[in-house]
Amino acid sequence: MARDTHLCSIAQVAAMIGENLELIEIVTANPDNIDDGEIVYVHDGTDEGITAFTIRGIESLKEFLADVRTWDGGIRQFLVDCQCEPAVIDRIMAQQAKS
């Protein structure tokens, strides 16, 4: 099977799927959350670089977030389990309430 050569930046993915960028960054901090090889780190001359997703990576991200939403406590509990700062949790949950 040929490798996917179409990539979307993490910011573009957040906008495309209507999710909080900060939430997606937290999800991608653990590469086990997304199918292997579907997240690419692009060096762009900055210290951080750019996180990009293949098309399958975007689908995997959407599937992961849909699954998390079915867990007891949903997104909030996921963020707590990831040991996010309370202010980060509040920001993400405030946007979730608007969606």
C-alpha cells in the first residue's frame, strides 16, 4: 500500500474537525492515541516544529475523541488523567460547552 503524502497541520486539523487545538495537542502528546505512523513531525526551523496528520491520522483522531467522549467523565476525565493544569482543563471544557 502506498504511503499517504497529503498532510494537514495540527492547526488546520483542529479547524477542519471543529476541535480545540489545545485538546488535540494533548491527545498527540501520547503517540499511542493515534494509529502508528499517522502523525508526522515536520522540522520547520523552530524548536517545536509542526505536527501534521495524514488523512488516516485525522480519522484516527476523530475516532479517539469520539471514544473518549463515551468514557465515564469524558473529555474532562481524559484531561485529568493526562495531568493537565486546571486552567487548561477549564479552557478546553469551556469550548466543549459551546460546541
